Amino acid sequence: MTQVTIYHNPRCSKSRETLALLEQQGCEITIVEYLKNVPSANDIRDILAKLNIDARELMRTKEEEYQAQGLASPALTQTQLIAAMIATPKLIERPIVLANQRAALGRPPENVLTIL
């Protein structure tokens, strides 16, 4: 049985669909409601490394807070963008699934099947 961790927002349809897909696959699932249990900077760096993307690619750039905080500025460092995700966790793209030392974004939910 594959052990997975999902960074989950129960109010998000894609997150719920991804969780249901993992359950159908018979995975042993650890659910992290990241809006309540915000990942640390090290957790986010680990996720970024596993996804092989930079911090801005993990951010929900259409959120009002993204614009309000001026996060589109190319002058911002990875550290500053990660700090913004910790301060405003709703900016973190969801869902994120970790399994087998790899990560995938559940957009679409079937993406996560590649790491199981």
C-alpha cells in the first residue's frame, strides 16, 4: 500500500476529487489541511524541489491577496515568496500530493497517479 500525504483544502473541488482518487487507489493517506496546519518554509522548499518548480509556480496568482501583496514583482526572491505562502496559505496551489519521494499537483486530479 502506497503511503501518501495530501496538502488538502476540503472546500476545494479539485482537492476533494484528488483525495477520492487516492482513496480509490487504496493509498494510506495522511491529510494535511494546510490552511489550519501551515507548512514550514523547509516543507515548501522540499515540495518545490520534488515538483522541480520555483515558488511562484506553486502560488495561486489569481487570488486577490497575490495582487494586493505585490507578489507579481520579479524582484521578489524565492525566500520572500515562500514567506508570503506561509503568511497567507490560501496562496498555495492545491492539492499537493507527496508519495515515493516525489510530488505532484492534483490539477487535474489524475496527475497524482504518476507518482503512486
